Amino acid sequence: MKKTLIALAIAAVAATSANATVIYQKDGTKIDLDGRVNLEVQNIKGQRTDLRDEGSRVRVRAFQEIGGGFSAIAATELRFSNADQIGGNMRAHRLFAGFTHPEIGTLTFGRQLHLGDHIPKANYTYEWGGNVFFDAHKKSASFMSAKFGGVRLAADYYFGNSKKSDDTSSGTSAWDEGQGYGVGFFYDGKWDDLAVRFGSGFTEVTQSTDGTKANEFKLKRAGIGFDVKYNIVTVGLDWAHGKAAKGYESGNIGFQKIANAGGPFNENNRFLVGLKVDVTPQNAVYSQYYFGTAKKADRDLDDIKMRGWMLGVDHRFNKNVAVYLEGGKGKVKQSGETLLNNHRVIVGTRILF
């Protein structure tokens, strides 16, 4: 029974990897270790061809039974690199703890992913990223319910700046700062060769352009995503929406990395369409098309439009080792003028352990 409860607790934590290795297990306590090394040779317009780390990490998790079907959980994830160095910026990228029950759900506190990360993305690539404006926070409380008929509900609270004075805001405009809340709804279903995923979320945080209360504004972000897999074919579509209060602009609602220009924005709507075909059990081909339209705070200015695409292939030697080739282009235009015309070609490897 104890082993069953711990296994269910592990399954309840979204970040848990199937590759995790148990390094300690005794008297209702379990500690596991996993991670990955993800290196790429990148050719990006306007930059030298370079070798870069794209999210290499080590993760450690602990689970402790506390009775009544509940388990305490704690986890940390270490990452090592920045844009210019490999292994030159080791840091605690995630650090959280909480409680889980297989029939209720999981509640965690800390620096972590939250409900935005669970929205299905039409992203089947290794490097290009999903279509979401807000999926992590440095100080948050996050609840994800257990599945009931395939349905899960989520609720978050985001802690902002702890200083409380007449001239200090609760949140800055850094990528994941601000005080506020979020709610989400998710569904997963599978019937023989057909599988469906759907998710949606809404968040609102208070931010400030300069860290003072005088320049506080509300930033609302939402998203809807779904994909359908039938046999060897998967197709997906998702939408990400961000809107700052009237007269304000946020750097948190830009375009995709392939064509991120023209910001900050007052409002942005981004879409992503994806297709993946598992040609063999070890090889897949996949593609994506991005498009988005953003507005500045000055509504007399024309909309800023982004378009982009990518193609990719991979080979998975086994469930732990893969190599891939991905490439694509992106363009941003306003009033007929090209603000950015970019390309990326990537050769990479991902090794899980």
C-alpha cells in the first residue's frame, strides 16, 4: 500500500520524469533523481554559428507519506547555463514543496511551473517552444486537482513584492513577477488509437513599469490549446492572449523567439498550428506555423504582425537519447515595413537520465 501511494504521489507531480532513478527508499520515504543534457549547434541570422545549452538540468524529488493517503513532496531543479556559456550559470531554477493526495490533487508552494504549463501546446519540437505567455513564477502557490472523468481543475496564487509602502508596487515587469491569481480547466481522453487533450487558463497579475505603485497596471493573460492524436498522426492548435491595462505596455506578451520584435505591447494574440507524424517508432517528422497580431498602447499606430514556420525531423535511439534537425523562418511587419526577418537552423541532441 505504501509503495502504491508513493507511486501515485509521484504521478501527481507534473514535472516527474519517467526516467527518474530511485536513489533512496525506506519507511515511507522515496527520493529520486533525473535530468537531461540538451546541447545544440545553432545557426541564427546575425549571429555566429554556436554551440549552446538549451535547458540541461538535474532534478531531485523527495516524497514522504504522512498518513490518510497524503504525502509530502519537495523538489529542486538545477540548471547550469546562460546564453553565452555552457555550465557558467548554475542556479536553482525550480524549488518547491507541498502535499499530494491521489484522490484530491497536489498543492505546492515555491518557485515552480503552474497551470499555464499544463495547457496543451501545438509544439512538437525540441527547441522552438510552446505558445504560452505565462507558465512559471518565482513565488507561487499552485493547486492541480486529481482527474475526475478525465477532467482536472487548477488554481494559482502569485506572490508579488513583499515590501508594503506608499510608493512600492506589488510586482515588477520582470517575466514572471507580479501579484495575482490564475484558474484553469483541463481534459484528457483516450479511446483505442485516438487521444485528445484540451486545456485552458486565465491569469491576472498586478505589475508596475518602474516598481512603484504610481505606475501599477493589470496584466491579463489567457490561453486555450488542444491536440488530437490518431495512430501515428498528431495535430494541434493553440491560442495565447495577453492584454495590459489601457495606456500600458508589457514586455511579457511578445512574439515567439523565431520572430520576437516590436515590443513591448499593450495586447497580443498569438496562434500556433502543429503537425507531427511518427513515421517509425524511432523517427518523426513535424512542422509548425506561427502567426500573431499585437497592438501598441497608442492605438493610432498600425498593428504589428508576426508570421513564422519551422520543419523538423528526429531520430530516437531509445527513450533516453535523441538527435534532431530543425529549421525555420520568422518575420515581423508593421505598416508594410519589415521590423525583423530571421532564420534559425538547429542540430541538437537530448540525453535523458
